[in-house]
Amino acid sequence: MEYFAVCPEQEIPEGQGTLRQVAGERLAFFRINGELFCIDDTCTHALASLSAGQVGGRTVTCPLHGGQFDIPTGKPVRLPVTAPVATHPVEIRGGQLFVGLEEEAEDDY
């Protein structure tokens, strides 16, 4: 796993999503009760941006069809969503937010 700098951690507001492009990936960052989380930004149902969704408690509602995901786990909690979104670990280092992304496996030929 490789960690990438995202932004100063205070740029992630409480109770709403923030979109950041990191290492070519669209990621949604959330602060819930002061704790930071990161999930893939793209809804697994219809490709909408989850960072634009409404946050309620620990869930985000997809702005396109109303499906919901649990932000800390990425698991679907309301239809039409049935597949989870990937979650990514976050760290704060010297006031800077970092996100961990899995390195892509190279095919052995």
C-alpha cells in the first residue's frame, strides 16, 4: 500500500463529501464526528458522484437514485445499491491528510 498526500486535513468539512483526485482515482472524503474517512467517489449502481451526495449520520445518499452507503465500511444500506464501494485508510501527518491506495498488481507473463 502506498500513501499519497491529499490536502490539509482542515479542508475536509464536517458532514459533507469532498471530492479529490489522487493518483488518478476519484475519491470522496468525509468527516463524521471529527473522524476522517475515504471511499471511492463513484456509486456502484449508476456511476454518480458520492461526494455530491447528502450525508446523514454515517451514511451517504447517492444523488442519482437515492441508494445509500455506510461511509466507514463502504457497504450498501439502501436499494438500489447492492455492491459496496471500496474504502481507503487515511492518516493525518503534520496536519496533512494522506490516503492509502493499493498498488496495482502487475501481470506475470
